[in-house]
Amino acid sequence: MKRRLTIFGAAVLVVAASFVVYAQEASAAVGLHTSGRNIVEANGQQFIMRGVNHPHVWYTGNTQAFADVKALGANTVRVVLGSGKRWGPSNDVANVISLCKANRLICVLEVHDTTGYGEDGAAATLDEAVNYWISQKSVLVGQESYISINIGNEPIGNNNPSQWTAATVAAIQKMRSNGFQHLLMVDAPNWGQDWQNVMRDNAQEVYDADTLKNTVLSIHMYAVYANAQTIIDYLDRFQSNNWPLVIGEFGWQFQPGEVDHETLLAQADARGLGYIGWSWSGNTDPVLDMATNFNPSQLTTWGRRIFNGAHGIKATAKEASIYGGAASPSPSRSSVSASPSRSASTSASPSRSSASPSRSVSGSASPGGGRSCTAVYSIVGQWPGGFQGQVTVAAGGQAVSGWTVKWTYAGGQSVSSFWSADVTSSGANVTATNVGYNGTIGAGQSTSFGFLGVSGSTNPVPTATCTAV
């Protein structure tokens, strides 16, 4: 995600022919492993992941997050790491594992550099991600009961997603040939959302490629999963074929008709599926933050929902039996001091993972009461007939207390839904104004808002203008 909002590429899932059912047990039970469609511990007890994603590679000082999410009931944390191709390299993996163990959490460790490979030119390959894991092998071996290795985040974009199968098979086999016995997790293509069903249709081949039969598939559910039936149909396919699956990332409902998180949570609970929400804090667009500025006493609507709501973490999480399996004691504090939290709305870390590379045009600055701002319109993902856009608004030499952005479409496009701004349209003309939490921008700082749109045969990038108040 930056983790942050990139989130989307929409499409309709089509349910095709069914597959042959398997029910193979893992051949190695050195720690966490698959048994049929379930994740179990070395002692055979089922473990259902209930946790959150933490953007560690961009906020390495915020180690208090591990204790804070545990105190709110999580049993799992998915930790964002960098291989050095784009972010990092993360060379503090041993400390991350220690923080997870000290706070009685199962760690899912993921390399984020692979996000959108094939569509994002800066992305790493899955093979490069495996090389990073090999470089960290000395601190990973022996931790099989405490960690799962998520080889690469959202490793293929929307360009040629069919390459995902061969790349994923090769990555799994290279991990095994280098002696890794850990539970492996592999993300879907299409920025993790699998809207072209490549992972769904090749799940058996990928699972069979693992000599230890110890791989779990991971779907990331964002705007593609906007209605109950789409979610149910997708999960039904995996359940009927006994394929191990977790919902490795998901967001909540930004606007009506986006991300049916209520169905997602209820279905995961009913099916015994693990889920890991995006994300604890630090998003460029704070609508995805569960806690404001990493402060657990300032949970957002999203944070209150996932931790305290029906089918949420507090109601359904059970601690791993490796830690005793009971309600955990007060989590331990990290010996590493945390640096001051950075504001989510002005953070410089990269945006949410599912974004495709943005094409941007700088907007003009318009004075308002001696203040000025600029707007940059970007296309961060597109598909036939639709796209996701983002506009970054930056203050000039003085802080601003509000802003208005305008642009005019030349290709017949229209905005269908939006978040973190109030957006209105009149023909081809679009106007966006700030909402309550992102109107104030410090001098030289920025915020952003996003939207989904309908495109014509072309999708030219308009020039945006910004007026500050």
C-alpha cells in the first residue's frame, strides 16, 4: 500500500469450472504448516490468523506498534519489509521476530518491493525477493513455529498476469531447494486482487509445486470485492477444492458500493479463514489507518470496526498455542525506542500497495489569501473501461486551511466514487474540496485523495489547478 491507497482495479469475477479436490497433509510439521485448507501449528492445533498489516519498512522506529496491536487482541501481524530493490533493505529481521515473540504474535514477513511487477517499472521480481530471503536465512531458520514467509507482496500487476503462475512456482521451489521449511504465503496477481482469476485457476498447480505441501495462497480484497456474491463465489471455489487461503490484505468501505467488508469479515469467521487488515497506521490517505498517528487510544472508524466489531479481531482471535493459546498477558514493551509518529496525511512513505505506476501532470498554483497550493493528478491503476485516480495536493510556502482542486476531462471520463475529498461534476468539469481531516496542510507538506472513474476509449491525464484558503 505505501502502502497506501492504490488499492484498486475493478472487474467482475467469473466462476468457471471446478477443480479436482485434494486433501494432502503437509509432509513437514516443523512449525506452522497447512493441513487441507487450514493452517495448523506443529502440535496440530488449528491457527486462524486475525491481525493487521504494519508498514515497518517506512516506520522502523514505530516498534511500539507490535505491543499495541497485541493489546487490542491481534494474534498476527504482517510486517512490511524491503529487499533493497525499492525499499530497505530490511536488515533488522531478527529484531522484528523478537518483537513478535515478545508480544506473543505470529509474524507474517513480506517483501514489498515486488508490488505490481510488470506494470510498475521499479518493482522487483519474485526471484529477487527469494534472493533477499536467502540473505536473511540465518535469522529465519529455527523460527518456523513463529513466522510465515510471504515471498512477495502483490507480485504481478495487471499487465500479463498469466506470468504469475510460473514465477510463483519457481519462487516456491527455489525457497525449498535452499532449505526453507517455513509456511510460505503467496499473493495473487492483479495487484493482489486476482480479478482475472489467475491464482484461482492455477491454485492446484502452485500448491503441488511445493515439495513440502506447505504453501498458503493469499487474496487481497479491495474494490474488486464490492458485493457479497463476488466475495462468496471466490471463497467458495477455494473451500470446495480444499485449497489453503488467507485474506492477506483488505480495506473497508470508503464510499457506498466499495469493499463489502461486512460480508468479508462474516464469511471469514464462518469459514475459519485468516484475515489481516490493511493497515495499522501511516497511510498517505488516512482513511485506511486503524490508529491515528500510531496511537492506539485514537482508533479510527476503521480501527474500531476491525478490532471491536462483529466478527472482528477481539471477538474471534485466539492466541497461538506456541504461546499458550490463552488470553495474553499485558504485552511486553520493546527495548527499542520508538521515534515520534509521522502524520499519515503528510507522510513521505510510498502509497498503498495495489497502485500501478502513476502518470502525473503538475497543476498550477492559485493564490488564496496569500497562500498557494499545487495539485498533481495521477492515474495509479486502470483496466478496460475504468481506472483509479489520485490527486496529491501540496501547500506552498505557507500552511493552508482548506483547498479546492479542479480539472476538465477531455476523453469522456467521469468519476464514479471517491474518498478523502468531496467531489462534484458538471459535464466534463470536476471539482474536489477537502474534507474535515485533510484541509489543513503545513507549509511544504501534502495530502491526497482518490477516486474510481469510468473511462472511454482513451484516458488522457488532465491538468489540475488548486486554490488554497
